[in-house]
Amino acid sequence: MLINLFGIYFHILEIPLLGFLLIAVIVQFAQKGTKLKIRQTPLVFWIIFSLVLFICSILISAVNATDRGLVIKATIKWLEVLAIVALLFFYIDNEKRFRIIYFFLFLSVFLAIVHVLLSILGGEKSILSFRIFPSYESVFAFALILPFCDHRKGWRVGFLAAVSLIAVLLSMSRGAWLAAAAIFIYGYFFLSRSIKRTLLFGFAAIILTGLFFPAVRELVVFRIETISSDVDASNVERLALYKIAWYAFTRNPVLGVGALNFPHFFIREGLVEGISAEKIELLEPHNTFLQIAAEEGIFGLLFFCILIISSWYLLKKCRTVQHDLLFGLTGFFIVMLFNFMFGYISGQFRFYLGILIGLILSLSRVSQPGKRENESPC
């Protein structure tokens, strides 16, 4: 669900959200003024400060870049992330608004599944096509909707969760499977018994149904068998990209080789052993931390890690919204960490990350009805 404007990819809901938030924040400041009540001020400062410094490290990486236009492109995209974070921070000051943005985030990731389903219903694709469903977006949707899977809330929520989980399984992504397993484990400790029973029953039903389709069974077995294979082309290429990224970091440890310039670096250096993809100019390390280390250097990696750690700590520190919203947002964060480990942040994933951090920051502003400021659980 991406659109291309001036060579930059945007999620289809990205620009509408920015426009809405900008107008809403301007109106809010006009009505209520610019005074803000913020809890956990040091954490809020570190999140914003580290994001700004990370963007600075992206811009400075142009020093070693082969294509400096790509650095400018990356800087613009991350400035947009900063804008989303800031606007959400200003906009969300109560649980109702938090809930609206929370379900907007669910809609944003679930649309990727809907897009595939429409293609299947239209006869353009087969449901058994290899990797037909989006991987991490399916797990994101599952994590966000899971806390609301209670029989008292109707069948629609359960249906959305089932569709998301089926999409995860049919994505044939090992990283997505691991992320979903982590959500199951996390849910075991925090979900109610009724949701646990529904979840286990639904998962068992999906697995048993899949066993009746030989094509599905063979695809799943094949993906499991390739997890540790040292001859699988995907594994060989991932390992090669890891090694190249580390080499790039050791060659330029301070400023990196330039944002989005990793492919230019290894093509220029002739480091193509183990690379089997046709469009090698689009390749990046399948690990966000390695990618940042290679492209933005040690300072970029440091600021990015501070951003993630501070955001996690604020999420666990502030409990100013209902438990189901906190559980879903925490699950989304966990899935994002798996995306960091086995993928990289580009396109729509920067958009999702911006909303995630914006929601977390807003926890420091949300006031619970009936509670005074000094009684907040934050």
C-alpha cells in the first residue's frame, strides 16, 4: 500500500495523517495555548534528542557517500518521522485520542493484508503463492488486535485476529513466525484466560486446517527445513550481506559509508560473492543495527539505540491508558524489534515506527479521568 511521490515511497495513509495532525495541532494550540503538562520529562527529552541526533548522523554521513542524493532522501524521510512523532505528542492528551491513533495504526498495517485479499478475490493471485502475504505487517496487525479478542466483544475482533494470524503463517517468513511466537509467549503472561483459550483454539484450528492442504503443508515444511541450511540461497546471501556490512563499518566506523549508500559501497568494492539477487543495487543488510552501523557509523548506531531503549523504558514506565492498549502497543514494539533484527527500516516501516514512538511519547501527556496529576501511574 505504497505510493511514489518524487521518487520517495509513502504509505497511502501517511500524507493524510500528517495533514490531519497538522491542522488538529494548530487548532488545539489556538484554543488551549502551548502549555504542556509532561511526566517523565528526562525520558521524553532523551527520545526526542536521540531522534534529532540520529537524523543529524544521517545527514553528516554524506561525507563518505557515493550518491549524496540518497542521503538527502533518507534525511527527508526521517525528518518526516520526527514530524509524525512531534505532532502525535502534541495531539494526544487523552485516552480517546490515544485509542483513535492506536486503531489507525492497526488499519495502516491491516490494509496490506486487505490489498492481498482483494488481489486473490479478483483472481490476480493465488492464496498458495509463495510469500503472498506481507510478513511483519501481518504480525503487527495480530499483535495490535490480540488484546481485544474477547467473546464478549463480538466475533468481528476474533475474525480480524484470525485473518492476521493466517496471513502470518502464509507469509512464509521465518522472522514473522518467530515474532508471532514471541507474541504468544508474551500473551501467556498478560492475557486473560478467556482470550488465551480462544487464541489456542484458533491457532490449533488453523494448523489442523492447513494440514489438509498438501501445498500448504509442503511450503511450511520447506521453510522450516531451510532455517539452518548453509546452502539455501537466502541464507547464503544474508550471511554475505552481514559480512559486507561489518566490513563497511570497519572501513568507515565514525561516519559510515552514507545513508542508503550500502549497495554503492559493496558494488564499488567488488564485494559480490554470495549475492544472488538480480537487483543488487537495492540490497541492504537484513539487520537494522548493522545497516545503521555501516551507513551512519558508530554515532548513528548509538543515537538509534538510545532512541529505542528510551522508548521501551517510557512504554513500561507510563501506564496512563487501559491495559489492552498497553499490551497491544508493547506487542507491536516486540514485533518491531524482530523487524530490526531480520529486516531494515524503509518505506512504510519508518511510518509505523514514527506512530509507535509518537504513541509512546504521548503516554507522558495522557491524563486518566478521575486521577490527579500526582496520582498518575507514570
